[in-house]
Amino acid sequence: MKIFVWLVRLAVFVAIFGLAIKNSGPVDLRFYLDNVWQAPLSVVILLAFAAGIAAGLLVPAFMLARQAHELRRLRKRVGVTETEEDK
């Protein structure tokens, strides 16, 4: 089974690598105030993908932190101390 998983990983890597090679042409990213950044299309796609992953992980992390803060505040309000399971 491990060999099959590694073969699938290799196939995905080769496919993504092939797409990156085929899409290596330069693109212009135009920002505000006439700023222009030139980069290969594959780098731009990779950065957009990484930004999406970061946003997807950051939003739930903030929500969990807010919920933990609210839980501590409510426990303090009712006078319940943390149990050994909560630590």
C-alpha cells in the first residue's frame, strides 16, 4: 500500500511539474500606483494557492481563539474552574 501511495504522489508531482514547465511564460501583475511585477505564470499560481491555504487556515484559527476566550470568560462568570480534562 505504501508503494501505491508513493506512486500516486509521484504522478501528481510529475503532473504539477509538467504544468509549471508549460506555463513558465512571464505575466505582468499590475498593482495600484502603476506598480508592475513580472513573474512566471506558475509562480503567480503558486503564490495564489499559498495565499488561499493561509487564509483558509487563519480564519478558523481566529475563530477558535475567540471561542476559547469566550469560554474562559463565561467560566469565570459562573465561577467554574478548569478541570484536568480542559487543561
